[in-house]
Amino acid sequence: MAASDNKGNKGILLESGTNELELIELYIDEVGGYRGYYGVNVAKVLEIISLPPSVVKPPNAAPFVAGVFNHRGKVIILVDLAFWLGKNRMEGANPIVIITEFNKVTSAFLVSGITRIHRSSWANIRPVDAFMQNFSDAITGLIHLEDRTVLMLDLERAIGEIDPRLAVPQLQQGEERTTVPETVAAKMRYPMRVLHADDSGMIRRATRKFLEENQEFVVTSKVDGKEAWEYLMDLKKKAGEQNRPITDFIDIVLSDVEMPQMDGYHFCQKVKSDPVLKTLPFVLFSSLITEKLRHKGESVHADAQLSKPNPDELVQNLKEIMSKIYV
């Protein structure tokens, strides 16, 4: 399927830092005749197939897990997206399976069908407000395409409900906190101040809890890159007025990639292009960090790129980046 925008351009490769995305518009036909439209970032999609004939429901599986199936020698969990969203999908049509890869996990989602791929800007995606997010953590944003509203899905949450270790930062039993050499640690300033941007309330809460647990970090959370950028602009203004370096106010920036209004790549590019802010270490922390997409973070000069949800790797890299400043 070729991507297209409102101007009819097709198949244009997206560059990092342009704040653009390609999204697959899928739909779920519900009993009663309603059709709901949802969006998924193309970067997460490996393949689109028909429903396999041999899907087996494992014992004790979550109710929204339709089963597992073998695809190209790999056993994949199939999530019934309608069931997970609390919808009653209409049977009888020819359902479609979207195979995805994120958080270093391959999974699949059962839907009624797909309309097309759209190219748009993250600026066109409106973040959900606090009420909407409390009502449904499954939705991270809204975008108006043609004559309909499309809801952007938080697929990481679905996988996290199957196994929280696959989506939410948490220290595994038996793991120890990362340490830095004592000579360096003695020079480091604690707590280290982290600006964290992520559109998922679940991830924001879990990351903040994990980082602040041992009082090594203090976290300021923002819902997207635009809000985080505006926060940095306020800090920059304050630093200028007081004739102080920006590092007197913030130590490091941690950002998701997929976010309404402004994505992590564009946010990083803006920080690294600013003469005052460019000295701040910038870490991309996203389910989209894979070897085939790593070049995108490199092109906007991110200091590190970490795949969710490995918390120990996150802490290790934050400490290593900051320790280099104090060596």
C-alpha cells in the first residue's frame, strides 16, 4: 500500500526531524452497523495478512487474546483488538491481521479491515485530554482524516496487559541498580533532573516511579514533544534572565518518539539546533528503537537510543551520559 497525503503525493520516504508520520488507517465493524476508525504508525507494522486458519487459544490467556499462530517459523500472539477496546466486532466478514514489531516483540492484531495509508504531520494529531485518557488509556491522540475522526492506538498498552514486563519499565527480580565508579559518583550532582516526554500516561507514571525510587533522579513529565519544548523555552528564558547556564535548571532530556503535536525526532532536532539547549544530553526512549530505525535518531543527533521497556538499561545509560560530564 502506498502512502498518500492531501496533495496526492505517494510513496515519499519520510526523513527524520520533519515531524511527519505514515499511519495505517484500520477499522472495526461493530454489531449494530457502526464502523470505528483507528490509526497505527506504519513504522510498527511488519506485514498485513488474512486471518490464519489455525489459531489456537492457549489456556489461561487473557480474554482479549484470540490465540497464537505460527507465521514464518515464529509463534505470534494474536490480540482481538475489538475485544480489547470493549467493542463487539461483527462476525462474518473477512478479518485482517496486522503483524507488528515494537518493544522488541512481534505480535499481531485482529481487525475488520484496512482503508489506506496516510501521510500526515504529528502536529495534526490532537492529544487526548485528561478526561479522555482516564476514560480510555488505549487512545493516545485524535486525527481528522477526510470526513472522519481516527483514533490513534496505544498498542503497547495491549501487550503490557498480556505481560507488564513487555511494556512498563520495572526492575526484574534479582536485578541490581546500575552504579558508576565511586570517584565519578562523588562528583555527580543528585538528584539528576530529567525532563521526560511521553504521550502514554502509563509509561509516564511507571518511568517517573522507577527513576525517582532511589532519589537519584527527579522527573518532570510532559505529554508530548511540543509541551516539553515549551517547558525548555521557559527554562532557557529564566536562565538568560538570571545569567545562568541551562544546566542549572535541567540535566537531561528523555523522550518518546511517537507523540501528538511534536514527535521525539523533531523535538530532538530542535533541541540540538538551539545554541543554548544543544549541550543537554538527549535520549530517545521508545518502542520504535530497532536496528533498522536507529539511523533516524542518529540523524537528529540523539545522544542515546533505548528501546522500551528495559529500565536497567535506561538508568545505566542516563548515569553513563551524565558521568562523562563529571569525569
